[in-house]
Amino acid sequence: MLYYSYRLFCGMGHDGDRMTSYRAGRDIPYWREPAPSTDVLHLRIVNDGRIVTQYYSSDGIE
């Protein structure tokens, strides 16, 4: 999670089957993230000049 106020955040999570994205403190259920079903998934959140980009990788490299 990346918090930008005491109540609002953005982030991502993976439960082994599907990924959930969060924006403005709410999950974003209107699209299914294309993440694979797996036991291990590497997640990264980058804040570059207040532009937040979220990445995932199944191997931690690509």
C-alpha cells in the first residue's frame, strides 16, 4: 500500500487466484487484473513525481 493521506491509499494485492487494485481507499472491482494464478507473485509500487504505477512479476525480474 502507498498512503497519501490518513484515510486514502492506493495499492494492490494477490490472493493466489486473482489480483485486486485499490485506488482512493477503495478496491477497484470493475476489471480483473491479468495476473496469473500462482503461489508467489512479486508486487511493486512506484511513485514517480506523484504518478503512481503498479507492477507485478511472477519471477521478480520481468
